[in-house]
Amino acid sequence: MKRSAYIFGVAVAVVGVAALCLLTALATPNLLKNTENVIFIKDPVRDSETYKITGGLEGDGSGRNADNPLIPGIHEEYDPNAQNPKNYLNTALYQATEKLKDSGGTVVIMGECYFGNGEVFVSEGEEGDVFTANFGENSIKFTSVYNNIDYRETSGAKIILDENANISVLGSSLWENITIETMSKDRVISFNCYRAEVGNGVVCKPSNKIENSDCSYYLSLSAGSRTADSFGVNPFLIVSSGTYNKITAGPWGDSKKQTMENANACLLLGGNVRVLGLISGTAQDKCNFGGNVDITINGGRYECDIIGVFGTGMTNTDGVVKIKINGGDFSKVWSICDSGIGIKNNPPMYTVLNFSGWEGKLSELGCAYSAVIFFSQVILPDGISEDMLKDYNEETTKETSVSDIQTEETTENSIVTDIITEEMTFDSVAPDIQTVYTIIQGEDLIIQTQENDFENDDSDTTRMSEVLAGIGLMAVVAISVVWLLYKKSKIRKP
């Protein structure tokens, strides 16, 4: 009897340890796997005026902690005699992401990281890019805050983009608590159709060396590519902080011959984001776009145009634009329209502007609504009519919220084709955001689709099912072992 109890106790202990291991392994979030992989980077000492390197870095160069920041070497693929040398290969940013490309992790910007003509690869014209390594879906976080130390405060940490320098990210990424300073007009970070999130604590500003800077000196963001064609992709960009010139769900577009086709381009904006120039669902005014657009705005400040289809229009004739606005400051917005004036190619087949989830004051909704130019359909919150927004007196009822307003019939012709006050049944143009991978072939960057989907809302349920299945399997094995040992002990009993 004692032997059986002992055997049973051992089996239970084995099952418990196995279950604990499974729970620990499977409970790890997918967004940033292996976050213990951390690399610290900063520039060597540079001249404050010319930004030429004048000194070195201390430490062993491994990048393993703040005392030993990564010291990049001459990359084995770097050819200084090439017509357009790939200077980015020798940057700490590239070599840090190369070290993390198979595992994911965190890159800590712990000092100034300057990018100018000497750090870029120029594929066409004069503009250049600092590429990261191709880390695909092994997500990397970029930040200047680590272990409760803010290196922006202790070491002046920031990314500096000078003339002709842009950043091209080749993997799923998260950016937070980081400062990005621009020294020239129209600098952009392109996310190459990978899922990207610009989270909290991001500060974007022109250099204090620039006098009388306008909005074009602020950083821009592109969910697509600056230099590459892309096919069958679903770029998805989330922005929650920072001040920007332009944000586009499509490609930034460096050449008229570039194209993004069969795409579902998505933007999700909120938090304290501020945009001064343009929000566009498609490409800027150079390359072509074909597909659909889905933009959701939950908050932020908008002193810009918000345009579903901009520049070159759509190459397809069945394109759909969906813009949903749930909140934000639109007191200085320029316009909210379905497509730009004078676009080439095709306008969208159908456009809808949805205010049904509006959570702010009626006066704020009135500001946004007054900027609407044309949509196939506009949806207002329950109980709100177009006349109420037109006749609303902000000074006498400025504290009134949408929920306090009673329904009123609309009799006057609308500035839009159709206004309704009921929630529509409208499938998202991008129900499945797929991951993508990039291939560098010579000087051409080609973006293609992959089979895998991003982690979705039911991932926790799936992972718990895996946990339970693993525990169940271990339990079956343990019970089988107990039964065999018990039978064996009975056979040996005199």
C-alpha cells in the first residue's frame, strides 16, 4: 500500500511540474516574443555641428547592457565600391535587428542615433533609406525606456533623421517612449506592410536647429513601402502618440512606377496623436494603389485633411472606403472627404463615414461634421440629425453630450448622398490582417504575402486550449505509468 501511494505521489508531482511548464511557456504573449533579448545602441561621439564621428564607444561592444552598447562592425555584405553602397549595413540599428531577427526582442535607443547620407542606401534619386534587418514576424520593440530608466532624460537619447534619410522597417514592430527628431522636410518611417504600432510616449519634432519650420518638417508615417511594389497585402498601422506631418495607410511612394495592388489598407488612430498635414487611406501623389481602405479614429488632434483616397486614386473600380470616427479634436480639421480633387485612375466605388460610435460632446461632433465634403453614406449617432448639427449653438449648450439629444426628423437635403442614424451592417474591408515578408533581391525590395495571420482577439482562448490539452495528455501518461507500476508491484508480491 505504501509503495502504491509513493508511486501515485510521484506521478502527481510529474503532472504538476509539466503543467506549470506548459502554463509558463504558453502564457507568453505573441506580440513580443523572447523579450529577454535586449540590445542597447547609441552612436559614438559625433561633432555637434557636422555629426561626423569623432570618438568611440566604451565597453565590450556586445550591446548586452547600457555599459556595453553595441559597436557595429563593417558588415560582410557591405561593398564600399558599389555604385550605391548599402551604408545601412554598418549601422547599429541594422546590426541590432539582425541579431534579433530570429527571436524578436527589444532595441533600446540609449543615446543619439543619427542617420544621414553616410548611413543610407539610395535606390533611386537622392532619397535614401536606413533599412532594418528582415525580422519578419519576430516582433521587435524600439524604446528609450528600459528597467525604469528613461535614457532620453539621462543621456539625451533620440533618433535623428537628416536630409535624404528615411527609416524602412522590415518586420512587425512596436515603438514607444522614444524621441524622433527631423532635420529636413518630408522624413518618413515606412513599415513595409508589416503590422506596426506606435504606442505611448512617442515624441516627434523638428530639430531646434531649424528655424521657421512648417508641418512638412515633422515626421511622416507610412504603413506601406517607400520604394517597393507590394501585392495582396494588408498593411495595418496603429498610432497612439506623436505629432506628424502625414500618415498614410498605403505606400509612401518614391516613384511613379511603384504600385500597391489588391490591398486592404488599415489605420487605427487615437490617444494623443496629432496630425498637421494629411491622413490618407492610400498612397501619396506618386505611386498607384488598388484595393480598399479602412480608417478608425478614436481620439487625437487633427489639423489636417482626412482623405480616404488621395493622389493617384484607385487602380480598381470596386474599391471601398470606410472611415469610422468615434472621437477626437476636429476644431481645426481642414476637410474630411472620400477622395482628393483631381485624382487620376478611379475614385472609390462606395464610401461611408460612420459617426455612430461618437463619444464626445455634440459641439465637437459638429466641428467634425462641418468638414465633411462628400461620402456615399454618412451615419450619425442615434437621435442626432443633420439639422441639429447645422443649427447647434455651442455657446448655449456647450456642455451637452450626444446622449442628451433627442431624435429629430431631417427634412433638408444633405451634403451627402445618404444620411442614416442607425448602425449599419458593413463588413470591414480588412477582416483578416495577414502578415507579410520581404525579400531583398539586388536593389529591389519586393513585398509578398504569407499564410500566417496576426494574433487575433481569440488568441488567449486558443492558447488556453493548448494548455489544457497538454495537461490532459500528461495526466493520461501519468495515470498509465501508475497503473503499470501498480500491476508490476502486485505481480512481485509473495
